[in-house]
Amino acid sequence: MSDEKTLQEILSTLQKINCNMLKVFWIVTIFALLYFGLLIYLFVN
């Protein structure tokens, strides 16, 4: 019983970490796109 409870706690923690990593990934992606967009804009003009 305790093994199953421990496994559920570990899975819950991993899901929280996964969710946080996805949020960080999207934030970094948005800033990277803004950065490269600005870089291209400055090189074109």
C-alpha cells in the first residue's frame, strides 16, 4: 500500500515539474522569436 502511495506522490511531482518546464519552454520560445524577429528586422532595414 505505501509503495503505491509513494508512486502516486512521485508521479504527481513529475507532472508538476513537467507543467512548469512546459511553461518555461513557451516563455523562452516567445522571447527567442521576438529576439530573432528584431534581429531580422534590423538587418533588413
